[in-house]
Amino acid sequence: MNIQAIIILLLFAAATFYVGRMLYKSIFVKKGCGSNCKCGVDFSNIDAVKKANS
């Protein structure tokens, strides 16, 4: 096997691992909110902060 074939196989294996890892993370999410949706943020005092800064 020549060096070019080895490099191509290594790149293909790395790309396959990367895509597989992305798919695994998208299917099996962690506990809680893993995205930046701000679902756990309390916005109840936003108006009080805005009035205090005005």
C-alpha cells in the first residue's frame, strides 16, 4: 500500500468518526437542556432592571 492510499484511508476514517460522533450526540442528548435556548432562565425581573437603569 502506498502512502497516498494510507492518507486517504486515515482521512476517511477520521471523517466517518466525526460524522458518527455528531449523529450520536444529536440522538442521545445529555440530561437537561444542551442548547442555548435559555429555558432555565428566569426573566421575571427584567422590567425592574430596565427601570433601574433608566
